[in-house]
Amino acid sequence: QSLRVVCSSNEPLTEDLIGWFREQFGITPLDYYGSTESYPLVGNFPGVPVKDGSMGRPLPGWDVALLD
């Protein structure tokens, strides 16, 4: 199998889409969040367990806060 990693950064993938992709291709697509001008700051990175429907965790060394 040549497809090893698939990444998405447009918007969060739904649990249904993640499940479908996993069933069709045997791998879990990884979500990322960050601006196009910089590296993704939050994501589901290779080698880290993925929680379906989650954008993942911040990269080490970055603090993330939700502000209202």
C-alpha cells in the first residue's frame, strides 16, 4: 500500500467522513488547524492517537487558549 498519510486543513472532518475514509483506504485522515502562512499549530499528527471529530492537540511548545 503506497498511501500512508492523508492530511486535511480546510475544516474539521466529520466522524462519518473519517470512518468512510478509514474503511475505504485503511488509514485515518489527519486534521490540521493553522494559517496558510505558517505551520499548522494544532493537529492530529502522525504517530499520535486520533479522536474522531477532533482537530487534535497543539504542537509542543505552543500554548493555545479559547477566547470569547
